[in-house]
Amino acid sequence: MILSLVYLDHAATTMVRDVVLVEMLPFWKEEFGNASSVYPLARVSREAIECARRRVQLAIGAVFPEEIFFTSGGSESDNWALCGVMRAHAGKGRHLITSKIEHKAILNSCAWLEKEGFDVTYLDVDAKGEINLNQLDDAIREDTVLISIMFANNEIGTIEPIEEIGKIAKRHHVLFHVDAVQAMGCLPVDVQKLGVDLLSLSAHKFYGPKGVGALYVKKGTKIEPLIFGGHQEFGMRAGTENVAGIVGLGKALELIVKEQSDYATKLVSLREAFIKEVQKQIPFCHLNGHRVKRHPGNVNFSFEGVDGRVVTLLLAEKGICCSSGSACNSHDSSPSHVLKAIGLSDQEANSTVRFTFGRENSFSEMEYVVKMLKEIVNRLRNDG
Ligand SMILES: *Cc1c(COP(=O)(O)O)cnc(C)c1O
């Protein structure tokens, strides 16, 4: 890792792989053609986009390449899925079901839709972060159009029962959107097996570039556009394509999916070694999230009596990158909505540190981090 940083914040973002960067580079320079133009230079861009689209199609098990739409990232994909589907079905029904632990890209889209007169049910989760399938079933009404539940939580790592939710959605003829931004690459994602109608991805969470994502929309699903303008992306998402970004997304996804089971195995072994060592060496710590149904690379601990933000700042001085709660919350002093939803007090939520592992991490790094963490937590507890 650059400058011997120990990077344990892969849920926030990841570094672009060399091979991905190499494929992207020409599209910022010599292959700069606008994919909509007619000359050969433009054709190179167009073909690169279609190659990326097929890579995404294969990676997630979509039936048609036309089911893949490129966007500016996970947030846009989530916004578009929710706003686009609800607006397109407003005549049929105005009810949407989600959970209390979704990413802000989902929750703030829901808040906006409520202002437009849509009705949102926010499902509770249990102490491990799992939704209750019976509660979901009970929440479905005549006018329910869409269920949106994330695959793996970005803060506590809990994996939701996506396949079961897909069956419930199908039984009630309700559409199902999945935010798979954290899951992609770490867990098997097959849109047909999971029974999902829409699925969000973001390249920078799987060693691709920032600012590019995709939305899978099952053929025949009614959805209105979110961005208006030209005819790009089958007339559904306007704007001159981010060709380099799209190429990077396609390559990064192809690679991570090929490696998925080895990658997950590596992450689980790092995760388990780290959890075991922290629990052995640091008293009064609690692991948040599900013990088993958990994102392979996620560790989230509350350390009694210390401020998680202070811990992350002191770890940063030792070259260790991790976050307190979620990266999105690090500019905000209110406790994380996810930690509150699993029943933590404000104080417990504020004593939380998240470590998320990735490709480049090693066991020797883990030892160093545990050592530093132990020193810091002990010091803060003795000062307090
Ligand atoms: C990172 C993330 C997003 C947002 O993706 P961006 O590409 O950063 O906009 C959405 N959902 C989840 C679960 C995420 O982890």
C-alpha cells in the first residue's frame, strides 16, 4: 500500500486496480470520441461502452445487455430506481417499503418521495440488523409498488435475506430493488436467482473508478428517467457517456466477479482473525451486526467508554485508515441511524469504529492494527 498506510476503509472506497486503469487511460486521451458520433473514432468509444455493458450483464446474470444502464454512481442508481419506479407507477399505487438501515441515497430519496405525496414504510431491523420477513409480508398493501432493501449493510455488514424477499415480492406482484453496492464482488450476485427487478452498483466499491455506477432494470419494468437530455443509454439516462469510467467499471467488475469466492474467503479469514484478536486483547468491546450473515470484509466494534471518532483520529496518526460508524457520518456528530436502528444508545453508537478489509490487506497489518488499537483504547479509558 502507498506510504505504508494500513487501509481498512474499503466500505468507503477502494483503489483502482492497475489493469483497470490501463484499460481506462486511452479513453481520456487518444480514444476521446463522443460515442454518439458517426466516424470511426466515435465507434471505439461506443464499442467500449457496449463491451462494458456485456461484462456487467454477465457478472450479475442479467438476460439482456439492454437491462444495464450506466449512471454516475451508487447514489444516482438508488435515486433513479426509487424515484423512477414510483413516479412511473403513481397511477397504480403510491406505497413503497424499505428498511431503517438503508444508505442515505435510499433514505433521502424516500424522504423526497414523501414530499411528492408517496407513502413509505420503514421496516425495523432486529439487534443484528436483519429485517423481519413476516413484518415485510404484513407491510405489503394493495397500493404497494416497490420494496427496496440493501444486500449488505455498509456500516455493520449484516446481509439481508434477499432471495426470500424476492419471493415475497413476486408473490405479491410488487417490484423489488436491491442496493448491492457493498455486496458486489464479495457475495454472489445473480439477479435471476435473487428475483430482483432493479439492482444498484458502484464501481469505486470494487476497485474501479469513482463517479460511475450502474442500474440493472429487468426488461419490462416501468421506470421514468431521472436525467433528461439526449438519447444516451436507450433514451433513459441522458448525458455524454463517461466512457473511461464505464470501461473501468466493466473491467473491475469482470475481475472481482471472477475472483469472488477466493476474495470472500480471504476477507473472512482476515475478518475472523481480527475479531478474535480484538476480543482477546481489548475488554469491554461489542461486535455490532450479525455474527455469521455478515459482509466478508466488515468488522464493527463498540468500545465501551471511548469516543469512536477520537479512536479513528488517533489510529490515523499511526497510518491506519478506518472510520467511526459510516464515512458519510464522519462530518456529522449525530449517531448513525443504523446503529440506532439496531438498538444502540447514543453513547454506544458514538463509541463505534468500523474496519473494512480488502484485497491488499495482510495478517501482519492486522497484528499492527490490534496493537495500536489496544494502546489507544487503554490510553483513552485511563484518561477518561
Ligand atoms: C457507497 C454506497 C452507496 C453510494 O455509492 P456512490 O457511488 O458513492 O454514490 C450507496 N449504497 C451503499 C450501500 C453504499 O455503500
